[in-house]
Amino acid sequence: MRVGQDSVVPWLFSLPAILMLLAFLVTPFVLAVIFSFTNLRLLSPIPLRFVGLQNYVRVFQDPIFYRALGNNLLFVVIVVPVQTALALALAVLVNQKLRGVRAFRTIYFAPVVTVMAVAATVWRLLYDPDAGFINGLLGAVSGGAVHPNWLRSTGTAFLAIIIMSIWQGVGFQMVILLAGLQDIPHDHYEAAIVDGASAWQQFRFVTIPQLRNQLLFVVTITTILAFRLFDQVYVMTSGGPLDSTQTMMLMLVDVGFGRQRIAQGSAIAVIFFLIVLSISVAQRRLIREEAT
């Protein structure tokens, strides 16, 4: 009887989480797959019917889809390595025995707990071409020669979103890597010092290998979150100017709810899921092969 209780109790504790996953993740995705093969529209009297791969063909024939996918990929390629490297540097910095180090940890982590819509609104004000702090600072440094229109120019709008996103997310990675740094036995560094290793060699051959699991987790999670780019784009540019900041999540919402094409939006969601899943699996395998 005891064996039976030991096997049932863990499932009972896990049951609420399992039910929520089924209700809010698995079921909506299954419905999205089904709807993607139909002509379903939002608030439409048109009878529901099966249309096969028609929605997928429309998605792949839409040039905005390729612009959105390209922006997502560019965002991942830039943000993931830059943000991870910056987070590692900050983690090493706040791991030192410095005066006021707790205050620095709080300051660096504060953007993470700030609602993205609020952070994006603040940064939109900072990017204001006339009264924004950033242009004011650049004007003071350059004597007024530099005065970019950050969010209304196709050349700078996406860069502005990248900068804001790195600032907002680097604190989360820093905390994960800081926890990993504090778990590294000090004996490893003492042995390296005895062997005559420099500070850089200690970082390269002791710190980085010991942080392999944390780095793998951080890179994977950051990649997934980077593909979910939506809030800051919606608040700051709404995909403009001229679709230069369009993303797949923004396109999904616009097609599914703005244009009321639920079936086509479901097709975008399925394609988006398969792309993120493929990249995440390939990324994990690549990192593990390099680590072995």
C-alpha cells in the first residue's frame, strides 16, 4: 500500500500544473492545427469548411511573412550572443566583494520585473527625436550634429528595439549565471593559481566549463523569448515604419484578429512553433557537441 501511495502522491501534486498545461498550451495548439486547415474567420457567417493547405500557401506567398521571419532571425542572432556576453560580464562583476554590490544587483535586475509595456513606453519617450533624453545626450556630445529619428526611420527603428530589449532582459540572464558562479568550488581556482594560471585562463578553463549548464539554459531560453518578440514592437513602432520592425508574433495577431482571419493566423502559429522548435533542438545539440 505504501508503494502505491508513493507513486500516486507525486501525480496528485502535479495534477494542477498538468491540467493547466493541457488547458492553456496543448489544447489551444491542437485547435490551431485543426483551424489552420479550415476557412475559419472571426465573427463571420461563412460556413466552416476544410480548405487543405490553402492557408499555408497564402502565408508562404506573403512577402511580409519573410520580412517578419528575417527580423526575428536577425533579432536572435544579435540579441542572444550580445545579451549573454553582457550578462556574464555583469555576473562576474557583481560576484566580486565590492562595496554596494547588492545595490548593483538590484539595479541590474530591476528592468526584468518591469512590465514590458511600461518599459517600452518609457523607452519610446527616451527615443523621442525632439525631447528625448537619448538625442539630447547625443546632441550634447556631438554639438547637435547627431539627431536621429530613432523609431520613425527604417534604418534605426529595429536597432532601437534591440537596444531596449537587451537592457530589459540582461538582468534575468545575470541572475542565472550569478547563481552558477556562486556554486563553483573555490578549490578549482586555488588549484589553477597554483598551476600558474592567469585571470583570463582561470575564466576560460575554470569558469566557462563550470557554467556550461547555465549557459545552455540561458541561451535556449533567450532564443525562445527572442522569437516571441511582440510587446516592445507593438508599443514602440507597431511594426513600422514600412514593416521594418515587423515580427511573426505581430503578424500573427494582425492577421488573426486585426483582419479576422483566424485560420490563416493559426497557420502562422503552427509555422512559428515548428521554426522555434527546430532551432531550439538544433541549438541544444550544437552546444552539447561543442561541450563534449
